[in-house]
Amino acid sequence: MTNSPQTPPARIPGYDGGPFHHQPDLLDEHLFWVGHLHNYYSESEEAEDLVGDADEQAAGDLQSQLLAGETWPVFTVPLHGNHHLYVVYRACDDDEGIDYLLHHPDWDAAERLAQDEGHFMGPGLSWAELTAAADNDLPGGSTTDPNARLLLLLPAFGDDNVPDGAVERLAAALHARTRVEAPERLAAALLGDQGPCGPTRWATAEGGYPINDGGYSFRNPTNSFAWSSSRLARVGRALAP
């Protein structure tokens, strides 16, 4: 399933919804990013202050439009090995949200890494996995710009061990794609709080695949709703930096 920048997937196996609508132009809109990251920064009073009330209200109006339409906006990030990450705006009456899906053509169904809504699930990505997806420069997605990809996938991220330079990396993305006046301060606040899940510890399971300790994460094998070890392993392989 290799998609050109103009062609959304007709369907995502194992995922009900659609019809999907490709809107890469939104990635150039400051207000789109304010809305897309809202649940991630709203956990931090400092971050909310840095975004500003006026932008939040306008961005909220845009998000409401995207989640209330007859089509479902979808953004695609290709990965190595013909895997794809899909960010789907679930425009479903009384059940709207943003889903982060991982799929490969050989899989019967996509894996839901995270869902950004009132009942948040995640994190689904470590920092190394997030930046690997942002930086791979593969064609066929909604954008090849690493800054846009980083921000697009950020709400699915949680990691208590970000490297030196992470604040600068996120600040550069915010500077490039938004109009916030203090991107460095906002980046520090975002990486300090890390949204609804907070910083999550990652480890390596006996099978050699990454797992975490997030209470709402499918990649935490101690959760009752966690994936099986085989699913955890294939997701780990697909997202490997």
C-alpha cells in the first residue's frame, strides 16, 4: 500500500471508518497544529499560556470542523519495509478522536498505536521511534518534511529518557510549522509533561522488542488489553530506528 502525496488509502484493513480525505495543505496551517497538539499541551499550564487563548479558540473551531465532516482526514507517514503510519481524524458522531495506526500490506489488520481523545490510549512511540519515522525521508506520504512529521506523530509519543538535543529538535519543528512566540520554552514544557500519558519508561522484553510501562499503552505487556508478544514484536520491528 504505497500512496502518492495526493492519494489517501481507500481503506485501512481492520479499521472501520471513512471515506478518507487527504488534506496535506493543513500541514502548512498554524491553527491546525495548535488544534492537533491541544491534548498534548493542555496538560501543562505553561504550555497553554505560551500558545495563547485566541489561537486555541480558533484552532478548536477548525478541529471541530475536521471531526464533524462527512469525510475523515487522514495523513500518511511511510516507514521502511513498506510499513505505514496513518494519522486518522475519526469524524464519527459522538465518538470523535485521532487514531494513530500502523500497517503493513501483509497484515490482516492495522495496529492502533494510540488514540487521542477523552479516553486516551498510548503512548505508542518512543523518542527513537518518533524521530526515525520523522527523519526517514521516504516518499509516498503526506509530507517528507521531518518537522511536520515530528509534530504529526508527537501526540502518540511518550518517553522519560529523551536525549540531549530533544528540546532543540522539537523547538525547531515548532518554529518551522507554527507561529508560537517562544518555541524553545514550549518545547521544554511539552517534553516535560508529555501529554495525557506523561513520561513513560521503555525497556527491552526478553524477545528483544521494546515495551513500556504506560498504564494506557497497548505496548505495556502487563496491561490486560496489551497486544500478544508476537504483535508486540512485529510492531517493534516495524518501528525500529
